[in-house]
Amino acid sequence: MRRTKKTSLPFPLPMQQYARCIDATRRPTDHIGDWPETGTVYPVQYRPNARTGQLQVHVLGFYAERPYGAFNCQRFEPVAQLWLN
């Protein structure tokens, strides 16, 4: 019997995700940085919040001062995932 080698996937996975902004309302008054526009597709990463564990959307290339570096998942809808190789 041959032993099979276990393959482990890298983390984060080598993929690029894209999402469309569906809700750009309720911008905080003290927000400093970029804000998404409704209907625009952005390259994103979905990451869990360190404190709550809930998924958040990080828009790649956006600048925002703390604590506004991520957006609620309800503001975006997934459009595509591309595997990188």
C-alpha cells in the first residue's frame, strides 16, 4: 500500500475576490479615507473581525484611518473569485 502525501492549502487561499457595493449609505461623519460607491465592483478580501469573529470586507487599495479599515458584508455582494496560480 502506498502512502499518500497530505497536501495543505496555503492560508489565505491564493484567490482574488471581487464584490459589488450595494449600500454606500450611512458614512460615519468622522470617517477619513476612501468610501465605496454604489454599483462599483472592487477587489476585496473577506476577513474575520479579530474581536467578534464576524466576516468583514476589506477593499484592496482603499485608505482609511482606524477604526474604519473594513466594511460590513451587507454592503457588498460577491461577484467573482479568481484562483491565482
